[in-house]
Amino acid sequence: MIKAVRGMKDILPEEIPLWQKVEETARDVFETYLYHEIRTPILEPTELFSRSIGEATDIVEKEMYTFEDSHQQLSMRPENTAGVVRALIENRLQDLRGSQRYYYIGPMFRRERPQKGRFRQFHQIGVEAFGDAGPYVDAEIIQMLARFFRRLGIDAYEVRINSLGCRSCRPLYIEKLRAAMDAASATLCEDCQRRRDKNPLRVFDCKTDQEQLASFPVITDNLCAACQEHFDGFLSSLKKMAIPSIVYPSLVRGLDYYTRTTFEFVSTSDALGSQNSLLGGGRYDGLVQVLDGPVLCGIGFALGVERLIMALPDVLQEAPLCYYVAHIENEGFARALTLAERLRDHGVAVAVGNPLKAIKAQFKEADKMGATTVFVIGPDEAKQGVVTIKDMKTGEQRSVPESEVMADITERA
Ligand code: HAM
């Protein structure tokens, strides 16, 4: 049997309503904040990712699906900030009128070790906003996310925020951090020894050296005046919006393009296990230039759809209503066809029983399909112009005039 690739899974029809609900809610909410959808290719030149995400990151070092095509190295996108920035520069979107705010929905690929909530093909919904130096827009993005979560009924999460400083204060901080690492080097784990030279900020991701980490200098105590002012503005905007957040100086993120604001929404429900980061994002003010574009600041986030769906409350996970019309004899079948079409005109999902099957077999089929309500039109119903409506959960039956079926089910939905 040919099986799906490890870490990549099918999204089956029964799960689709949840995916659609999440995607529709994202479109609805993000568009009210003037974000517009953009769709970019899944394959991009490898260099796009190595230059933006950073050569020394796990993603670029070991997680990308890369191959050569006509002497060019291509990679399947591990994330989409780089792709959106490339599209912005290539299509000169920054010269257009209107807001440069984009959102995207689609699959991403990372060759990570699969586990609960972590896949090799996963889906992100993300946004990128260009040209606004903040810090108000930084807070507005958090506000938009809080609205999105509220709409989905998710409240078990924590908003973690940080500032990573800028090109002038971060190098000074990193020197301090390296000095602290050197002083503690005898007790640091091998991974951290390696991080010291390659990517010292990532030392804060270490699970084994927690004790030493507590004594290391933190970035939020080492911001320059401009970054401090920006961070204070971010905090005070969040306060005005009444959004609780927690400052996490160790929130360093796994991509190198960030400057100043970074944030994550972490699930506090048990449903997710250790992969509890629902989304992550931040500001990347130098990235457009790094990719040969104009001077243009940016900020965005991406959320993992698989993880978000795991965090959804059970009410949202209930199967949608589904209707079935069972019928007897020719007259019943003709009326069943008319009734089904009338219901579909109103957007109701309805199946018509197979006319080659007896009524009992039709009921069995309705049950197998998960029909919540069955309409029955037999010779008596046809004569009287009524429909018998059976609630499949409770077994209750009622007789309703054909013309009132739509009103009846709307009232009970
Ligand atoms: P990221 O933190 O690498 O950021 O990913 C964002 C989210 O994608 C994570 O919080 C998680 O929910 C989900 N995710 C990441 N890897 C996996 C995986 N292997 N399996 C399942 N879900 C996963 C970015 O990708 C940035 N581009 C975000 C951004 C946009 N920053 C600015 N703009």
C-alpha cells in the first residue's frame, strides 16, 4: 500500500467544516482591518529563504525540502513572510495606492521530527503589513488576533511579547550575552556551546540549561532609547485596548529577520501538548532591503491551522446539520426531488434517497450519512401535501405542510 509521506496528512471531509470555519473567520476578521489576500508560489529559490530566515537557523540548516531544477536550487516554502516580501518587491506593490496589508492561507513544509501538533506539511494563516513603523500597528495586530480568537470561541491562551532591539542595540546585547555564556561555559550543554558562536539568542530555547539562563542578561534591559520608546508605545497601546499580555524577554523566535516587537500566542489548554505555540510573529524592519527592495518596514504573524483546530472548543466541532429526503412510490419521489431543490435554493444541504431502495434501506442510508433530520414523503403525505419530519437523534416525528418545511427547519436549527 502506498502511504502518505511521514509527517504529511490528509484532511478528510469530516474535518473540512472546521477548516472552512477557521479560514472564513480569518478572512472576515482580517478584511475588516484592511488586509487583502495574496497567493504566492509554494516553490521559491532557496536563496530567498537562506537570506531572509538566516543561514544559521534550524529551518534553513536542516528543515527545508530543497532540490535542483535547471541548475537552480529551489525549496518548498517553510514559511511565507519571505515569499510575500519577494512578491511585494517584484510586483512593486509598495508603489500602489492603498494599504500594503496582506494575508495568506496555505501549506508550508518543514522537515521536522513529526509529533503531536508538529507536521512536515502544515498550514499557516498569516498576515504581513508594510510601511507602518508602529508601535500602534503592532498592538492592532494583537487586537485583531484577539478578535479572531474570540470569534472562534478560543479563550485558553496567553499573549507573550518581547522586543529584540535593532541593529544598533542588539549587537551590544549579544556581546554581553556571549560574555555571560563564556563565564558559564563549563556548565553549558553542547548545543548551547554551539549556539554561542552561531546564533547566541537561541540559547534561550535550551531546555537543559534553564538554571544558567536565569542569570543571563536579557534584551529588554539592554534596548537603545528608540527601541525602548517603541516597546513602551506597544505596551501602552495594548493597555488601551485592554489586552492582557506577558513580557517574555526569552522570546527570541526561530527566524533571524526580526527586529523590535516579537510575540506568540501560546495555548493554555491541555489539548495541544508540548507544541502549544498557536502563532508567532513580529516586526522585520530590515527584511525588504535585505531582499533588494526599498526601505520599508514590516510586521506580521503566522498561525498554525492544525494547532488552532486542536484548540477549538467542542461546540464548534459538532457535525453540521445534514438532511435527507426519503420517499415512497413515483409520486413521493417526484415531490422529494422538488422539496430537495427548494431547500438547496436556501443553501440547505440535502440528499435524496435512491429510488431503487425501499424506505427502510433509505433510512439506513440516511443514518450512515449522519443525517440529523429525515423528511418522509409517502403516498399519504403526497395526497395531503405534507411532509413527515423525523428528528434522527430523538426519534420525534411531526407533520408539516410542504410549503412550510423551510420555515420549520430554520426555526429549529
Ligand atoms: P513560525 O513561528 O515559524 O513563524 O511559525 C508560526 C506558526 O506556525 C507556529 O506558531 C505554529 O503554530 C505553526 N507551525 C510552525 N511549524 C509547524 C509544524 N512543523 N507543524 C505544525 N505547525 C507549525 C513563521 O512562520 C513566520 N513566518 C511568522 C511571521 C509572519 N512573522 C512575521 N510575519
